[in-house]
Amino acid sequence: MRNFRIEVVTEVEVILDDTKFDQPFFEQFNQIISDLGDNDDRNDALCEHAKFLAYQHVQNGYDGNDFVEGYGPLKDMGISLSTIATLEEIISGGSDA
């Protein structure tokens, strides 16, 4: 048996309609899912949502046609997710386990 450690880095493009991210949305999302910020620091909150959505895309394969808890149907929120590039690197490998 061989033991490998692989680093996988995925670059994701997140497009979102920031007009859909209003204070009522932030309040509901923060209460139900996770506190990712609000209109007090809107740019940071939108960046946090972009990171959250990118993670959902990589982990679960979500794209613009899916329903994601906290957002609903992504198309309705003006959200599109796509993989730009995936890079793999062997950290260590081939040794006996």
C-alpha cells in the first residue's frame, strides 16, 4: 500500500448580483446560517459570501442552477459559480504506508 499527500487548489469565479444582498438578507442569513457580515461593512460581507459560495462550489459541485441553503435558487440571487482552474501538487508520495 502506498501513501500520498496531494495539495489541490481550485480557483473559482463567483459572480453575484450585489443588489440582492440587502440588509434583510444579511440579517436572515446571519441568524440562520452564519454571520458573514452586513451593510455596516458591505464590501467585506460580499467578499465573505463570495468565499462561502466558492467553498460550496468546490465541496458540493454547486453552480448557478442549484439551491443553496441561505440563498435559495442561485439563479434567483443572480449568483453564478464556475471553476477557472484546478492545480494538483504531490506533497509527498509513493512511500509505503
